[in-house]
Amino acid sequence: MRLVWICALTCLAVPSAFGEGITIVLDFQGPRSERSVAEMKREFAGIMKDSALHFDFRSRSQASREDLSDLVVVRFTGKCVMDPVGYLYDERGPMAFTYSTDGIVQPFSEVACDKVTSAIRSAMAGGDFAKSDLLLGRALGRVLAHEVMHILSKSGAHGRTGVAKTALSGSQLIAPELRLEPEDVARIHGR
Ligand SMILES: [Zn+2]
């Protein structure tokens, strides 16, 4: 089974602090499938349901018109769509990362859509291709949950199982269920 490093921490300087209501700003740099984005939000909400936190999503343009606090900004690079024909991308390097400064995790993440589509395409078989939009959304929801877990826990620590593992395979990203474990919820709440 091929495991892909799901994330790494890199550097940027902005302070962060969170209440119980958190706005996630989705900043798509390239094309995306609205069906996949809707499924990503649904999957994310399902994973985070035990966190007792409330999440709202905004586009970058919506966010610039509103006065928002407790923001997480997630930039999606590359093509967040499943093309009918697969392209070969360099799968080395993380699928996503979250910025940190002097060891302090910042509320900014970046998701490399091309690496996510590559990873799940290699794990898809048979009828999966007919629902590839939904599977991409599911995978993106899990990658997003992983990065938001780092931001909320203010930690680069990983779980032993579930969505907070250090590395996830394409098949784990599209499997029927991948959970946030109780220890991850405790980490999010600083316990
Ligand atoms: Zn991670």
C-alpha cells in the first residue's frame, strides 16, 4: 500500500486564537467541481461532528466583504477536478501543509489538489470511476479535516489511526469511513 505524507508544517507569521465558531475560507486557485466541494463540506462536517465546534464555509470573495473572526484560510492549488483521463503528477511531497512560525501553528493551510486526485485515482476501481466527483470530495474533506485538526490543536502531532494519521493512502482517503478519534478531539480541545 502506497502511503502519501498528508502534510508538513512550513512557515508564515500570523497569530491565531479560536472560539467555538470557526469560519473556513476556501480559496481555490484553479478549477474545481462544485459537486466535489459540496461533498468535501459534507464529509468534513461528519468527521468534525464530535468536536462540539461549529464550522461555516466562505469563499475568498465572500470573506473579503465580511467582518469575520476565528478564520482558517485554506488555499487549494492545482485542479480540484477528476479528469476523465488521468494525468501523471509527481506524487512526491505532501498533499497538504499548514503554516507555522517558530513552532506555532498558524491558521493557513494549502492543499495540492493534483496530488490528492493522483493518490485516489490509483486506488479507484470498477464503479468508483462513475462516482469520482464524490470520492474526490470525500478525500478533500479528509485532508481538510486533517489540516484543521493541526490548526485547532495548535500542534503538528498526529494520531495512530483515523484521519489524523501522519500518512494516508489513496484507498484510505476514499474508504467508506475515516474518523476523527477521541484522542484527536481531546487534542483539539487542548486536553
Ligand atoms: Zn499532519
